[in-house]
Amino acid sequence: MSAVLHTWGQNLSQHVHLHCLVPGGALGDDGGWHGARSHYLFPVRALSRHFRGHLVSGLRQAATAGELHRVTRPGDVDDQLNALMVTEWVVYSKDCLEHTDTVVRYLARYTRRIAISNARILAVDDRQVTLRYKDYRDRDRRKQLVLDGEEFVRRFLLHVLPKGLMRVRHYGFLANRCRRRRLAQIRQALAVAEVTPDADSAASDPEPTYTCPHCQQPTLRVIGTLAPRRPTCGRPPNHREQRYRA
């Protein structure tokens, strides 16, 4: 599977969860592809309860080993874990056989975005920030939220990942060390040819590209040319600046 970490809610609260794209089958030891018997790889309710038990068991083992240093009150670990076990956990699973491209694009947006876009920030002054959000608990109604500047920064920084923590991880036959070999085996088992970019369509792209000075890849494109209103820094009046994007 491919898993994408998502940490924020619409109001910038800390809402840590994973979006996972899971294949509906597995590559067997015989080199063949074994598809799921239904649209779902696992029953949703069974998956929810298995995930709950697995995580609570891991927390209990960590507590026994003395690794939960912030929990100091006697009996607090058992009380919290027992409360977790009697709560129904939610694992939302849905097949995407007819909308695969849409789902992939949806997950791809999370690989680069963080917390909030500029379009949702309605107003900023010396003290407060006003933002727009969707209240999913109130029938997806759009509302406005006013936060003090310090509170806005605090919530935003909740979603800056620690150094070394990967936002996207690939597992199984999609893992980096075996992906190329395993995908070739799966395509052979399914009698599916590898899809390559259309050379004709790529050649017909009239937009010029420029090599990025940092990654040395041809990913820069001109999106506009800015002419200064007056000469600056000793530059001649006809000097023009170009803006790029990757």
C-alpha cells in the first residue's frame, strides 16, 4: 500500500490520520496475482477492531516497559486503554475501481500541502487571523473562525513534521527496494503492459522548459515576466525579471 500522513482538520486542529491506497489483492509466492474475492480487501468492521486491538496492545507493552514517560499517575494507563477498547474505532474503507485516477490525484495533493491554503485566510491584522473552514459535524456548513495571531501560529506549527519523519511511505511490493521487480511480475501475471508517456504528446508541448539550478531537472517553466517600475540596484531601465515555478 501507499500511505499518506494527514495531520490537520479544517480548523487547524491536530487530527492525525492516514490515507492509504491499498491494492485489492496480493502477489503470491507462485508469482501469480491473487485478487480479493470482493471489492474490499478486508471487511471494514473487522479491520477497525483489529487496528484498535493492535495499537492498544502496543501501547500497553510500551507502558509495561516504562516507555510512556508522560503518564505518571497510578492506574492511568489501564483506565485510558480500557476506555479506548470499549470505543468503536473508525476505519473508512471504500473501493475506487471506477475512480482510480481521482483518488490518486486526491492523495497526491496531500503530499505537498500543509494545514491551510492562502485562499482560506480571509483577513489578517496586528492581532487576529480570520479563516474559512468547513464544519463536517454541522452538515458540511462553511463557517468563519477568528484566532489570535499566537494561536494561529501555534496551530499551524502543529503540522510541521519533525525532521526525518516521512509524510509518504510505500509498503509491500510498492516498497522502494523491490518495486521495479515486483511490479514487472504483477504486470506479467495480469498480462498488462507498462504504460509509458506518449512521446508524440510530449513533443507537441510548446511550453519551454529550463533546468533547475538545484536539482538539475528540466522542471522550471516561465509563468510570467515582471518589469520593474524604476531602475533598482544600478540595473538599466529596460531590465526585466522572469519568475519561474517548478
